[in-house]
Amino acid sequence: PDAEEAIDEGERKEQGVVTDTDMKKSLGNDMAWYLPGYLTGLVGAGLTAPGYMAALVSTCAAVGAWLFLVEGPRKARVQHVPIAHLSPTSLRYFTPLSACVALETFTTLAFVCFETLVAPLMRVWAGWSVDAVAITMMAIAAAGVVSLASVDLGRRHYPLRSLISMALLLSLAGFALCIPWQHRFVPLNLVAGCCLASYGAWALTSMANQIVSEAVVKVYSEDGELVWLQMFWSFTRVPGRVLGPILLISLLERDPTGGLCFAVMLGCGGGAAVTLAYFRASLITPKVGQEAEVLPGLDLTLHASGGGALGARGRYAPDPLM
């Protein structure tokens, strides 16, 4: 047995393998940097072990929320939406919201772009370590969080239409900075461009969600019958989430520097900008702060003949679409 252990130890040294025991011996009495055996065993079990642990923690959290979390009081419905409204045809009342759909599609593709491209580009072309890539991803996410905090502050001083335009321009400028214009990959440009694009994209998705919510409340009511329209709105993210990674990976195979991917992102942002410019006047009024009106051209009195659709709070719902 001793001879076999000596042979195994010699083979490990030739292969450059450091075991848990070897690490403990090399560190000596300085145990501050020593990983416990159970942790190294967990990591050595493969990539599935952290997944199983995450599933276990998620299950415990779900059970705890089910047992101990108390649900607050629900609002009583004060208005009933006719069954004829529960169809895509009723979305014709919200045609100007096509601009919000275009913006949300662009921002979804932007988030997919960050998740799909940043890590492989940094690892392959810049040779960055996993830790450096993780810190870069955190910086990109932090830029988005900062933009969310600045949206409410900006609405106090600038019209919402202007804020949307500025956020879209920032995103386009960020993706333009990511393109290797001279066929030379520059890591600093990629990091700065992604942070700038993230700042604009997070602000765009926040303002688009605000506009959609205000539009639904304007046409229906603010109590209990908005769920189906919010469901339609959530579906706008599905194509980008499903097809975005496939599209970007296929483009990355054609252009390993990522320039083609970022050029496509610029094209998507340009399409969103054209849609926003077309529906801008009918989407929201150019006023500052809470005085801005969503869907200013929609006359709700035209859809309330007979008065049967009048809610308890004085809001009208459109007549059933025939």
C-alpha cells in the first residue's frame, strides 16, 4: 500500500494535481487560507453540486414563505371587464404602446447580450480571469441599478419623452463603443460601452413599464382587472429571451470579435428609436413630472356609451369589441 501511495503521489506531482492534504501541508500553521475538506469535496463533485445546493435552498425558502409569510388584504374589484376584452384584438386601444414594446424588446436583447457575450470575449481576447469577468459583470449590473435610482430624479426636471430619448441614445452610444472599429479588440472599450448601454437599458425598461401601467389604469381601473394586460406585456420579453442567445451565438461564430453582434444591437436600437419617434406624440404628452399624460389622444367617453362600464371610481372601460 505504501508503494502504491508513493506511485500515486508521484503521478499527481507530474500532472500538477494538488490535493487537499498537499495544500494543508504547504500552508502549514497558517490556516486562514485553507479551505475545509467539505468545501473542496463539494467543488470537486462537479458543476452539479452547487446546483443541487441552490435547489435545496430555494425549496427551503419556498416552504418557509408558504408556512410563515402572511398575505396582505386584497382590493375588491369595482369594475368588471367584459369577456370580449380578453383577446388580442382589444389591444387596438393601445396602438401607441407599440413604442414601449419595441423599447422592451431592445432592452431584453441588451440584457441577453451582456449575459452572452461579455464573459467569452473577455476570456478569449483579453485573457481575463474568472474573478475579473465576474467583477466586470457586477459593474455592468451596478450601472443599471444606478440608472433606476436616477429615473425618478430625472422626471422631476425633464419630460418623460426626453428621458426616454436620452436613455436610448446612451444605450446606442454604449453599443457603438463596444464595436472593434479597427478590427482590434479593446477590453476597456467593451467594459465602458456595456456599462453605458446597461445604464440606458435599465432606465428604458423602467420607463416603458411605467407608461404601460399608467395606460392600462387609464383605460380600465387601478383595482383588480389589469392582470391580463400585464400578462400580454410580459409576453413581449419572451422572443428576446428565447431567440436572443441563439442569434448572438450564431453571429459570434461568424465574427469572433463580437462586432457583428453589437452592430445588430445598434440596428435593433435604431428600429426602436424610429418606432418611438413615430408614436411619440400619441404615446405621452411633453410635460414635466407627474403632469405628463399617457395616451393623450384616447377619448374614453367615446367607449362608454350607455354608462354600464362606469366604475366606482369614475373610470370608463371600452365597450366589448365585436
